[in-house]
Amino acid sequence: MSLGKVARGLVLPARVALRPAAPVLHRSYAAVSEARAVLESELEGIRVAGTWKAERIITSKQGPQINVEGSRSTILNFCANNYLGLSSHPEVVQAGIDALNTHGAGLSSVRFICGTQDLHKNLEQKLAEFHEREDCILYASCFDANAGLFEVLLGPDDAVLSDELNHASIIDGIRLCRAKRLRYKHMDLRDLETKLKEAQSSRLRLVVTDGVFSMDGDVAPLSGICDLADQYGALVFIDECHATGFLGARGRGTDELLGVMDRVHIVNSTLGKALGGAAGGYTVGPKPLIDLLRQRSRPYLFSNSLPPPVVGCALRAVELLLASNEISQSMTAKTMRFRNKMTEAGFTISGSAHPICPVMLGDARLASLMSDDMLKLGIYVIGFSSQLCQRAKQESVFRSPLRTQTKTSTSVWTPSSRRAGSTESSPEQHGKIKSSNRNELLNEAFALRLSCLLPRPMNDGDGRNG
């Protein structure tokens, strides 16, 4: 027998031995098929409910006017978190370019190994100065900052008291800690006091709230919260993502706006909105807390450092706000103009005097369809629907925050047909729909949605809207 025949004889049994058994393969394919069916069912449910989150593609820099793939003309942007217009501010952009040239694209490391540059320390120092706190620690996002705080600060002998409508990142962060969890009704001081009484046996008590709630623009009653915290010996934490840079006389946030900067102990916020809009989050507070977070906060210890260009952009944005209050004060008049004009037009605008101006419609499908039609009219807004919108018997929110330095005339929103004297915002009333069947009502409302929002653009001197 030749050597070749011997080799082939050995290879064939080996292949047979290594071949997976048919039942194992069948079970594997069956598991994948079953999982795929479950996922497709979930996805179909989202589509049917009209809450599918499609991602529109922007082909320009962020700003009051943007270019959107599929649209022929410039679009007015009414739903960015670019509150102060700093995302495309020339000095902020140049600072990012300079940092890229001097400090590179990234660190390829976590902070404590070889990922801390002078830029990071400078930004932390400036943020602590901005918020008038002892120290600051940077994270990859404010979601990470919220995920990394509570399990370090609180143990099984402590209690955390959280507003029921706090941001998802706060909820997830609290789930990671072992403290006793007490949830109080949204901005309800009486219920908070009840929960504080329940927590009196705990070692530490931490009241946790958004400074501004991102869905409705509600401002937390911090004065009352701080009074209760003083009375019952609790610490106060606020998430300031939708306040930093533009609320308060100097843009320091909700605590400055309400005069309680010296009574709020811990602040988490973001670099990804008003402060340049790139990425990143942070915690400011007592130095011992910040030192402990550097030692134990898992998102900080196990995430790469913020890239130098991002840090450079944010650093310049903070420096601009520290140097002048003019930028931070630019929002108030625009916000109130938009809210007042929309209310006069017959819409219900949720929240208070905040740039988040949700236009409440009451149905998820209608909100999504209307946002698509508004894009055709040259206005970029997004339909929102979530559990946060379920309260007050409203199923969705057509969210249209005026957050950019735009000169847009609010007359573009004026409905052309609504009941005389009506102050309600439902499409049923705008179009005088009389159907009592909900499905018919939705169809009629959809048919009338464009007549409710006919645009009357304001000429800004160069023939363009804006």
C-alpha cells in the first residue's frame, strides 16, 4: 500500500470524527430560528404601534439649519440638544482641531494606566470651577457617570429616594447599588417627605432627581427638596444634562436658577449637549467622593479616556461660558417667544419656561406621521413615545424644542384651521373632527394634520427661511 493511500485512509476517519452530530446542529439552528422569531415579533409590535425610531441622516454640521439626506433644501432644526449653538462655534471647533494636532486622536488607555493628559485635568478643574464644587471626574458619557456613582456611594445600610420619572441612566445606576430604594411621585414633595420618614433608620439618605426632566422640560422643585433634605438629614443629587450652560443667571444650572447651589451636594452633567455637544459626562462634588470614584467607579476604571479633540472642544466651551454670561442668557427670550406663539396657536406645550417645548398630540402613530410631514415642510422634529409620556392620559409627545440660535419665525407653526377660542391642542379640535370611533378619529386627524400646520416662512433677508 502506498504512503498516499495510508494518509487518505487516516484523514477520512478524522473528518468523520470531527463532523458535528446532526441533532446538535439541528438544535443550534432551531435555537437561532426561535430567537429570530421572538425578535421579529418584538420589532413588528414596535412598527404597528407607530413608535419605530428611524434614524434620519444629516449631511452637514449640527446647527439651526441642517442638510438631511433625501431633502433638497436646507432644513430648520428644532430638536437638537445644541442649546447654545456651541457644537459648531468656530472657537470650539478650532480648539478640537488644535487638541488633535497637539495631543493626538486618543489615548488607547483608561485614565489610571496611561490615559490622563493635561487636557483632562484642565477640563476637570474648569468644570469644578464652573459648578463651584471642590472637584470633578470625567466619564465617557453622563450615562456612565450615573452608572458609576450610586454603587460607590451607597451600601446596604443606606437609602436612595428617586423621582419616579428620573432619566433611564439614573434608574439603571440605582439598580446597580445595594441601597434601599424608595421611589417618590413625580415632583411631589409630600410623597418625598413620606419616603424620607421611612428612610430615617438608614445610614445615608440620598435624594436623586433630574434638575430638568428631559421629556417635558419640568424643573424640579429643588428649594423644597433641599428644605426636606435639611430637615431629614439627606444628601441631594441632581442630573443637570438639560440645564448646564443656560439655566440660571450665569448658566450654572437648575441649582443656580433656584438659589440652592450651596445646598445641592452632587451634580452629574454632560458635555454632549450645551457644552459643545461632542461626548462625555462628569460628576462634580466633594473631593473625597471624587477621589473614591477614581478608585472604584467601574465605568471610569474600565473605559478609555475621552479623546483629546473632544476634551479640547469642551474645554473651550466652558471657558467661553466662564468668560461671559451673554451666551447663556441667549435662550430665555427665544424660548418664551416660541412657547407663547404656540400656545396662542392652540397647541398644548408641556413643561414650564424651558427650551424643551413638547407639543402634545396624544397618539404615538400621529406624532410619528406628523414629524415626517414636517420634514417635507422644511422643519426637523421627531415624534416621541415612551412610558414617560403615558401620564396625564397622553400616549405620545411630538417634541419640538427650540434649542438652537435660530431666527425662525414661530409663525411656521400657526394652524390654519382650529375652533374659534379653542385652547386645546388635539388634532381632533384643530380639524373639528366629530368621529367617535378611535381608528376613524386617527385617520381623520392624520388627514387634517397638514392643514393644521401650514407654514408661513419668514424671509430673513437672503430669501431663505431662518
